[in-house]
Amino acid sequence: MRRKISSGCVSATLLALSAAASPALAVGLTESIEDALNFNHHGKNGAVKLDLNYRYENVDQDKGPGNPKTANANTARLRLGLLSPVFHGLQGYVEYEGNYVLQGDYNNGLGNKPEFSTIADPDVNELNQLWISYSGIPGTLIKGGRQRIKFDDDRFIGNVGWRQLETTFDSVLITHNSQALPGLIVNAGYIGNVSTFTGTTENINAPILNINYKVGNYGNLIGYGYWLDYTEQENYAKSNQTYGLRFDGKAKINDQLTALYTAEWSLQKDYQHGPTDYQADRINLMGGLNAFNLITVRGAMEQLNGFGANKRFITPLGTNHAFQGWADLFLVTPNDGIRDVFATLSASLDSGSLTLTGVFHDFHDDTGRIHYGKEWDFMAVKKFGKHYALLAKYAYYDADQFATDTQKIWLQVNVNF
């Protein structure tokens, strides 16, 4: 396993980190920027949105199929948006997104340099969002156009927010907060196109439904149905219909301890253009404990069943990087399914401005007989007020009977207004 990072990459990263932590980010300057970008303090009269994200990423894989070279990427992503004032319940938003490659020794996910390992951050400029919303009906928001959609933990519908470019949806979404039954939120919509995190467009006919009910102080009971019909032949295998129930919440034990818990079951079947009849289940269980609002420990298991090619539980519209290890070896479920047993330890320090996280994963097929491998993940995030953040992140996948040993390193600076 090679462990080299070019000195130029390190120098550029250290320079960016030093700039982000410099005295120039003083409170007075930050307030001046806020005043300049927001047309009033709450943005009701419109605002300019800005998100600048610099990242260095290194991917180092042992010799395997294709003998990939170690990949290095220095990229800077800019999002710049304009939010209109609210006028008789109507509001609009337009947002540009561009990823600029400063060092491109990597396969960008579109096959440009197949001799390198993949870092799915291509050099792309695009219209990221363009939507109009209407809030003139009490308790209801109607939004149509290209927009970001995130449900629950982003497992099924998410924006793939970790990558430099995000996934957005050409869609109509109606969100209703029930006045007759407080605590009930209904999201119903339709997705017609997917603008992916690699800058491509996928055509789809997809009604979506997510119903969330707050059960007292114990948590949220969520029911959902997603009907994904991909209409281009190269994507037919991603078509599916999924139904599920989720209960997610926490309960205070005493002033120092809080119990955390999640229980979820999902059923997936073939749908419309799907090439193969199948049915597969997903089980997601988590139990944890938070102590003194400082330390959180979680133990969890997520299993996605698989019965061969095109007969496996998949989540093509989810933020899959957040699940089954940050090394991204399981973005697509293996033919034999996957059982991920994992533990997470996180600490919130320095009045919440510093977060340290460690995760250990143990991967098997859905029967437990085939051991895929193990993974260790670590991350540190330091925030400077509301608008500035530094991140360092590491993932190491130790292969057994799936893929190859993989190490990934990230260093990142983010400015967000």
C-alpha cells in the first residue's frame, strides 16, 4: 500500500488551511459580508448565497483489476445563488455551481483517466438549482423546478452532499404541515430528471411520498414509498419501487444521559423498466447513548439483501457515501447483498465547535458467510462561527473477499454564507 502525497498538494492544502484560520476572518468582516449578501437580516427580502469549498483528496489502492495509479485531486467548488424576495407567497431561486480542477491526476467518474483511481469530482459548470415556490396556502409549501431534496437520513432521496457537485432534481414537491393533526408532515412529489453529482442528466418518472409523524417526545414515525422508473436503457437496472417504515428518536434517561435509537424496515421490488423480477428487504437498526452532550456512542447494523445481478436492494437516489464506509466500496450493493455491523464514537468539544468521529465497520454478505472486509474511518471538523469550517478525514478499507485495500485522505476548507 503506497502512502505518498505530493509535496505540492500538501503545500497548497496548508496554504488554504492557514488562510481559512487567519485573523482576516474577524467578526467585523463576517458581519459586513452578511449584511452585503442578505437584503435583510432574515433573507425575507431576498439574499445572495455563496458556498466555496476547497478540497484535497488522495485515493491509494493496492494493485488490483486495472492496476489503478494513486489519484490526487485538488479542486475548488463554487456555488453562487440569488434568492428573490417573497411576493404574495411566491419566491424564486437560481444557483450556479462550478467545480474547478487545480490538479487532475484522477479518474473523474466519467472515464477521462481510467489508469487512475476514481475521484468523482469532474470539472463541470452547471445550473444547480432553478425553482419557484408558493407558500400562500396555510401549512403548505409548493416548490417546482430544479431543486435539492433530502428526506430523513438521505438513504433513499438525498443530494450526495459530500461530493463537490451535488445531485439535484427537476421536480415538483408539496410539503404539508398538518394543522388538523399537529406533528404530521407530508411530502409528496414527482421527479422527472436527475442532475447527478458527476454533471450528467438521467431521465426518470418517479412519484415520491414521505409521511413523518412526531410521536410525542419519543421520536418520529416515518412511512415512505418511492417509485423509480428510469427511462433510458442504460439505466433500466436502477428502476425499482420501495416501501418502508422507520422509527427514529431519543429518550432522556437523566440530566447526563440520553438514549438514541432507530428501527427501520424496507421492501423493494422491480418496477416498470426494471429488467428482472425480484424482491429484497433492508433492515436498519441502531442503539446509542449520548453522555453530557459531549460523547456519543452508537452500535448499528444495516443489511441490504441481494439474490444476484439486478436482484439486490439498491438506493440509486440516496447519499450513499454516508453509509457502509467512507471509502465508498459499497456505493452499489453487491450481488450477494451486504450486512454492515458498525460502531461509532464521536465527541463534541470546544463548545461544539470541534467534532471528532471514529467509525469501525465489519462487512459480510447478507447471510454472514462471506466476509467482505473491514473499514476504519476518522474525521475531525473545526468550525469558526457559522460560516467557516476546516475538515480532515480518513478512510481505510481492509479487503478480504471483496474489492481491494483502499485508503482515502481528505483535507477541506469551506466558506458558506
